Amino acid sequence: MAPLSVLGLSPEYFRKPVTMKPIRILIVDDDARFLTFLSRTLKRAGFEVVTASDGCEVPELIARVAIDVLVLDLQMPGMNGFEVLRSLREALPTQLRGGGQRPKVIVVSGRDEEDTSDFARHLGADAYLTKPLAGVQLVSAVRGVLAN
């Protein structure tokens, strides 16, 4: 086995803490029990989670906090998921935290019609999941949109 110095690595390399930016996910759903389920699932998977119960909160949160992934319900009072997608698509990069990058969007909805899924994707959704869903499906979808 070659010594570390031959590989260009010093022993100090292994003593340095790895500082990776945590992946921050904003979950928006008006159903408190489902919101708690999604939040716990993603926290257990190692993600940092921010929650909101109304689509009206999204523009302000995204302007204030760098969000990597948005998990979004479609049917909510106030600002629905389609309106949130539209506002994200129309947002100027200066209105977005985290270098002006729009977050990846996963729609989670009880509506499983193909035209609803297509319209959500047309407005900017990166993935579409239907309720009910297992936690593993959500975690897999998050990892999938982050990989693309």
C-alpha cells in the first residue's frame, strides 16, 4: 500500500472536517398531518426542512432563504400550487436567494390526471408524485431532481 504522501494526501487532509452545504427543502402543503409526515421523512433522510402551509408564503421564503428543492401541493387555499409555479417561473434571479437559481420542484398532489401532471411540468415542475405516497418515493424523487 502506498504512503499517503505518494497519493498527494497529507494526514491533515483526513483531520479537516468536511463542510458540505446542507440540502434545504421547502415543503408547502395545507394538510398539517401530511406536512408533518413529509417533513419527518426528509429530515430522517438528512435534509434540512422548512415548511409552509400556504402558497402565499413561498415567494417571501424563497426570497429570504436559499431553497434547493420545493415540494409543493397543488390544491391549497389562497395561492394554489399552479400559481406558485407561475410566480417562480416569472421571478427575476435577483428575487431568488442562493445565487438566483430557481429551486427544483416536486409536485405532490392527490390529482392523478395526466393533464394535471403535464400542466405542472409545463409550468416548471421537475417531478410529479401522487398522494398517497411512501416516504421512500419522496426521498427518491428528491435525490433524482438533485442529480439532474
